Amino acid sequence: MKSIFPARRPAIVALCLLSLIWSYNWITVKEGLRYSAPFDFAALRCVPGALLMFAAMLWMKRPLRPVAPLRLMLLGLFQTTGFIAFTSWALLAGAVGKSVVLVYTMPFWTLLMAWPLLGERIRGLQWLAVALSAAGLVMVLEPWNSTDSVASRIYAVLGGVTWAVSAVIARKWRNDENFDLVSVTAWQMLFGGLALWAIAWVVPSRPVEWNWYFAFVLGYNIVLGTVVGWLLWLYILKHLPAGAASLSLMAVPALGVLLSKLHYGEQPHGIEVAGMLLIGASLALLSWLAMRAQKSIAPALGQE
């Protein structure tokens, strides 16, 4: 028993570092949108990030050839194009804390989709987690409140939905055959990023305001939020139990709310706080159930 934790200590450190990187990444995206349109910023972070992932593959001596290109394109459209686009639009007008919590309802949508699409029935305490997420979702969305940006809240939820779709696609693919996670990560990011470039090219938008601060937040997104974040996630999956890795996802929305309060002074009101706590309780319950069952509630591919 004594040797288990020292052996896993580097992975636990990596997990803590990843939670901090991906939590703060929400702040840098919000800051980057001060100087560029959502589709432009999304494209600028994804394509260079994918190219750096290929460089990492060369360094690790992984084969560059894509496997199942059509599946990679489909995964990229949801995992990268849809998720990054919707979360960027959510952050453009919405609060960071509320957006990150709504996006992290992903496990709730994954459970609902996996039932009809993968035949994974919702059982036992999973129903309680679904009920907690649904109640929290309604309380954070506040459909009765028209003073806040309704569009930003809907975009955040759609970000969680597209992430869940990509989780189901990845799980179905994994059930059919094994695949190299690094290669799939890089290729889906490239395909999804190129789709974002095409959208950014077609959709009229204001020109990007290049300056040192914008270069810093963009660099953070590309290097830390994308490349370093993904490589840390893959390292964690390799060295920690899947349930424990899933549990780490809980820290990202919690830290995101805290950082948004420190950086922007965001102060959720009573019913929002209650809704966030319910969603957090749902994530905690699902993570605990996943650890007991020795399987992950998260997709094979992570997300900030």
C-alpha cells in the first residue's frame, strides 16, 4: 500500500497542473475575444495547436498516417469545431463562471445519448445524478430571467452537448476497434480546426487586433491550453485509474468559477449558486460511480 502513491505521484501532480491550466484557459479565451471574433480566435488556436501535436508525435516517434479519416472528420466536427465554436460564442457575451458550469453538464448529456446510441442503460444512482444535473441546469439557465444573455447560456449548453456527442463517437469507435489516442487527438483537431478556418473565412467579422497581450493569450491557448493540456491528459489516462482521471474534470468548473470571481468580480446570485452546486454534486456522484465501476464517465478525449 505504501508504494502505490509514490508511484502515481507524478500523475497526480500532472492532474493538478492540468486542472489549473484548463481552468485558466477559460479566462484567456474570454480575454482573446476582446481582440478577435469567436470563429477567428477558435481557428487561430486550433490549427497551430494541431500542427504542434503532430510535432509532438514526431518527437514520440508515433506514425503520422490517419486511421479511419471519415471517423476523424466526424469526431473533429463535434470535438473541435462544434465545442470550440459554441464555447467561444458563449464567452463572448456571457459570464465565464456560468459558461464553464453549463458546458460541464457534458456527462449528463453523455448518459442520455449513450442509452439509445450505445445501449448503455441508466441505472440506480445514475438516475439521481441525472435529476441533479437537470435541476441544476434549469436553475443556472434561468429561462424565466431575460435580463442576462439567453444566447450565451444556450451556446454554453450546446458546447456541452457537442462534447457529449464526441464522447459517444469516441466510445463507439473504441468499442469497435482500438486506436492511438495521440494520433486521433491531432487529426481530429486538424480537421475540426480547418472547418473553423473555413467558417471564419466565410462569416463576416471585425479584423483581428494584433498586439502583445493578444499574442500572449493566443499562445497560452495554443501551447498550454491545447498541446500541453492534451499531453498531460493522455499521461494521466495512462498512469491513473480512469475513474480518478474523470474525477479531475470536476476541478475545472469549480476553479473556473473561482478564477472568474477573482479576475472579473463575477458574483453569481443565490439561485445560480444553488444550480451550480447541484451540477457539481451530479459530477461528483457520476465520478464516484465511475471509480466504483472502474470505468470513466469522460470521453476518451479530454477537453478544457
